[in-house]
Amino acid sequence: MLGRIANLLKAFLNVFIGSVERQNPEALLELEKENLRKQISSFNQGLASHAGLAERLMGQVRKLESDQNDFKAKATALLKSGNRSAAAQYALRLQTVERELAENRRQLEQAEQTYKDMVKARDVAIQTARAKIEGLRGAIADMRMKSAMAEMHEMAAGMIGEIGGSGDTLNRLHDMVEEERQKAAGRARVAKDSIDMTEVNLKESEMNALADQALADFAAREGMTLDQGQSGQAAARTMGSAAEGAAEKS
């Protein structure tokens, strides 16, 4: 029974945590970035320890190389001087040093290769993790933008449905404005029809006649002859304006 209750609580907790993570993916991404930094720091510590081991092997190799040169020189000098017993001791020590030197060189080579492989693996892992983080950051931003756009479209769709409904305020306002506009147009037409254009037409005819007379006087003064077509058009214009005025009076 206790196990079932524990499983149930664990399931509820997982659902709750999953819901929180979905609502705030940025926080989860920041947590993963922090975990990555901790992993890199821990890996670098191990890498530093390995580098220290390689340095110790390198120091041993240098010391053994120095002993090798020293023993070789002493064995050679003693052998040339005829001291075979002492020369043999140094030759024996030289063999031991050379075996240790060969083994240390092999270990150093392996340590150096392991160090290079570890550095490469770390760099590849970091690059891969950073690429995933940047990709997730872009995906989260795109998700946020699309969610906002979806909310805007849903809101707009709801507004259109509400605004376009029958019997709403905008429709009533449109009917009221259209009715007043038609009334104003009717009043304007009635006012226009009430204007007496007789006097206006007479004034226009007089102005045209005076203008034609002034043109004739100007032409006579300057010794110019008006074309019959021009004088005929002027007379016709004057007569036409007079006739229109008479017709309006009648």
C-alpha cells in the first residue's frame, strides 16, 4: 500500500514538474546551462590531474635520461682505464635505467595521447552542447512568437465575430449615420432648388457684353480688325445669355 501511495505521489510530482517546465522553458534551459558549466569545471579538474601525471612522467624521463648519460660516460671511462669491475657495475645500472626509461617514455606517450583525446572530447562535447542550447533558445523564441501570434489571431477572430454580430452597436450607429446623411442631402437639394439664378445669368450676360465691347474698342483703337467668327461668337454668346435670362424670368 505504501509503495502504491509513493508511486502515486511520484506521478503527481512528475506531472506538476512537467507542467512547470512547459510553462517556463527558459528557466529549464538556464538550469541546463548551469549544469553544463559545472560538468565542464569538473572535467577540467580531472584533465588537470591527468596533465599533472604527465608532467611527473616527463620529469622522471628527464632524470632517467640524465642518469643514462652519466652511467654511460662513467662505464666508458672506467672500461678505458682498465677498471672492469667498476665499469661492469655501471653497465648493470645503465641497463636498469634504460629499461625504466623505455617504460616511462611509453607511459608518457600514452598519457600525452590520453590528454589530447580528453581535450578533444571535451571541446566536441562543449560545442555540441552549445549548439543544442542555441538551437533550443531559438526554438523557444520562435515558440513564444508563434504563441503570441496565435493568441492575437484568436483574439482578432473573436472580435470579428462579436463586431459582426446582428443588432450590435456599430450596426445601429451605421444606420443612424446613414439616415442623417440622407436627410442632409435632401435639405441641400431643396436649398439648391430654391436659389433664383435669373439675376446671376443677367449679370453674366452684361459682363460678357461689356467684355465684347471692350475688345471691339481695343481693336478699333489699335487699328485691328476682329474676325467675323470671333465677333459672331461674342454676339451669339451675348444673345444666348440674354435668352436664358428671359426664359428664366418667364
